[in-house]
Amino acid sequence: MKAAVTYLLVFALAGCGAVEAVQTSKTFELLGLAPDEPCVVTRREGKRLAGSYLRQPVASEGSDVFFVTGKTSRKGLPRNLVFNDQTLRRIRPQEDGTLDGSRRSVATPIDGLGIAGQLPAAYTMTYRAERIDYDGPVVVGPSPTGFEIPTTGRVVYVGKVQLTLTTSPDAGAPVTTVKTADFTADIGYGSQQAQFTVDASAAGLPFEGVQWTRLGLCGTRVTSSGQGQVFFTQQDGSRQIPFQAGRAATPIRALLESSQFASADRPGPPDSFGGTFIIAGDVGTLSGVFIATQPEREGNTDPL
């Protein structure tokens, strides 16, 4: 186990930078990774919504994590959302707190994440595209502009994450467990790197936490990059490759997409953070949706 942990780097290519050499390597084929997305900072930042969606087909397995944009209504809630295959328009709040829109879209708030009726917010979003029904968690909030993102120092966010663990036993149907845990996101503006840690010690899951290091910054986004590493941590402090089965290296697919959200007092640095992630292997899948509504600690200048 120790040797496997030492040399297996779990790459998650949904961030910034050129990774053509990795994409053409045998390692890339082995791990089944998603193609890299270019880091493009647009002028529309600061005037739109930003966020992340973990899209899952209702009738089959599989998932994608991708960046989301959109516009707000006069009530400060999403009016439309732009996914990579569809634009959902005319999204309106209902009396029960859900949001209904085009393409059979319904957004149901996720309890315990964010502040009710305010952005940033986390929803379970369902919609239809190309005759396929999708659902999954989405996090959206107001996007800051590029110049509002600090270029030095660090910020630490602490918030709640909803975890969904699905395991596939040798015999029988898959077992799904949904739990809420705590997370910490440590963002280094000077190094342009971040780390994401989940404390699941009180969640009753078969691991104590998740440690995801060397995440990359892309403008207002924090994403998994070609050099990211992710491990499950155990009670004794050891780190294990997610869904490790035996001593052999276990191929997994690990993607994280998140955004820093603008503060109400602008211009100024972001004051909230949230997104989605998925870690998938042959014997199990862990997905998460998370929000922190204010920084836990600002101005930390220690190296990340």
C-alpha cells in the first residue's frame, strides 16, 4: 500500500495550463481523464453568475463536472444558467423555494448549504437536453471580476459539504450513503495553488477525510489541475488511494470545479466559495457539493 501511495499521482484535468504531453501518455489513457479546459478570463466576469454543476444522467451511470455561468433576476436569484450543452432560461422561484425554468428544469435548494434565499446557493438541478434527463448538484453565485482577486497572500474558507458515497459490492445492488461533513479550502494567491480538505470523522463513512492538494487557480475559479493529488485519510493518519483494491495502482477519475464569489461590498476580494467534485473508481464513487459563506481567516502570508 505504501509504495502505491508513493508513486501514484491522481491527475484531474479540468483546470488551467497546457497538458498535451499528459493527454497523449499511457497514464492518461489508464486513468480515463477528462480533457483539459483552457483557462479563459472573460470581461463578463463580475456581471454574471459563476459556479459548477455535477451533471449525471438519470437513466444511466456516468457524470461530468463543468463550469457554469448565468444571470440573476431582480430578486437576486438565478434567472438563467448556461451549461455546456444547454441554456436554461426563465428560471422563476416557486412558493416552496424551488426554481422552475425551461427544458423541464427544476432547482431544489440543498438544506444546510449556504443561506436560504441568498446567493451563493446550492441546488439539486434537473433538466432535459437531447432527450436525456439529467440531475445533480449545482452551486452558483455572483462572480467577482479578475481585478478583485488578490495576487498575494492566502485565504482560508471553512464550510459544509454534502457527500454522496456509492459503493459497488461484489454481489448485490450498489449502496448509496449521503452525509454532511466539514471542509476547509486553503487558497494561495501568490502560488496560484490551493488545497481542499474534508473532515468526515463524524460522518460514519469508511474513511476519516479527503485530502486534495495542488489545485489550480484560474481567475475566479479553483479547479483540479494536471498536477492535483487526492487521497482518502484514515483514523491513524495514513493516506490511501481512493477505492484502492489490493496493492495494484487503482485507476480513478477525479474532478473538482469551484468558484470564489463576490462580496456584497464591491469592489473588494471575494468572501464566499463553493463548488462540486467527483472521485470515481471501479468499486465506488464519492461526489460532493460544498459552500462556505465567509472566509475563516484572511491575510495569511505563510507559504501554502
